[in-house]
Amino acid sequence: MKNSESRLQCLRPIASLTPQEARAIRYVLMDIDDTLTTDGKLPPESYAALWALHKAGLIVIPVTGRPAGWCDMIAREWPVDGVVGENGALVFWESEGRRLKSMTHPDAVPNSDPRLAALRDQVLAQVPGTRLARDQFSRLYDIAIDFAEEEPILPLTAAQSIKALFEGGGAHAKISSIHVNAWMGEYDKLSMVIRYLSARFSYDDDRNRATVVFVGDSPNDEPMFAHFQMACGVANILKYRELISQLPHFVTRRESGAGFAEFTATLLERRAAKASP
């Protein structure tokens, strides 16, 4: 408990972001569920925030556990410069001439892998109330188990049991705010983000890390929180504080989509602030 409290004390409110820190940012990355969305919907304020970031000339990239099918739509219809999906298995983006392009992580293993299918069946049989996520039909590389997107809403202890069963069978598994995602293959959100930024924008992780800010809300965002010094959590990150070893550097006052809008307003205000004489 003391360790958790000391980590919470290190969280800076996003209002403390300095103009110098804000002006260094080039890339704004964010989770989708319960970071951009609120109660499962994309509210006007967070969608407007995406447009504001885009119009400010920043590179905007959602990084999500959502499936390939969703990423196709998001890359085409949202004001973004790409979308990383299935916890790092793939990325979609729209290039010149509105042609959709994609990249798959070289370590990605199709979700038809029999080992993953056997673990899926074990989870569904052993953890009461679990079910496949409704978006499973449009996934290519992972299995998503719904514990909190639809009724019945299961406790976090159920999500932890699901994660343990997958990991016990040799899969990788991460808990989001709504699903437990499991996959075979050595990758995560962070590894694909670095691969994509490097390939498309000549990003150098050693030299350019301070130009990236990531906004998230749940344990599957931890690799991003740990790596990027400017990472920010929306306020609902605090309910997972016992499950996350590396909390983000900043936190918003408001939750979910309202928290993302708060982050965006603060970032853009600080970027526009006049430098001190």
C-alpha cells in the first residue's frame, strides 16, 4: 500500500505541463476505449480534440486493442495518421491518394493457432460469465475475452484469472478496461509503435522519445507508460493502480473522453503560450 501511495504522489496533474514540454511534442498517441470513449461511446468533445490536434499539425495515432476491422475504418474516417491495433499486431494508415496501407508485426501469429484456440476454450469453460468479445469476428491475430464491455460486468478478479490462464499456457495477455486480449508472438503496443514511427516518420527512439506523448487508461497501456516520459493517464487509470507497476507521468482531473479533451486543451494552450523573456 505504501508503495502504491508513493507512486501516486509522483503523478503530475496535466495542468502542470510546461510550455517547453508541450512545444517539444510532435506525436500524440492514445488508447481508444475509456480514453477517447465514455461509457462505450465516442463523445463530441474527444472527437473534436482529435481534430484540434490534427489541425495543429501534430501526428495523431490511436494505439488500441481493437481489431483489424475497426482499424480499417478508423484509418479511413478519423483525423489520424495511422492506427495501431490488436495490441501491436498491425497498423493501418491512409497514404497519398487515400490509399489504405498496412503493416503487420513480423512476430504476429494468426489467431487460428491451435494453442491459442485451446486456451480460449479453457478460459470460457473455467471462468464463469466470460464470453468472446463481439468484435472477435474482425480480429486477425488475437483472442478478445469480454469481461466488462457488455453485461454481465465481471470483476477485475475475473480478468486477472483469464489473464493467468492464457499466460499459463504460453500466450501473452493484457487486461484493458473491457477485454482481456491474448496472442502468440513477441510484440506489444510499444514495439509496433516504434516500428511504425521509425518506418514512416524517420523517428529515432533514442533521440526523439521526448517528442511523443501517450494517453491511456488501463493495464494494457503499461508498456507505453513505462517507455514514454511524457505519458498521461486519464483519471480512471487510478482504479487500476494496484495492477500497474509503471504509472504514467501525468494524470488528468477528468475521466475517459472528458479527460482526453482536458489533456488536449492543456497541450494546445501550453504550445500557444508565449515563451518567458
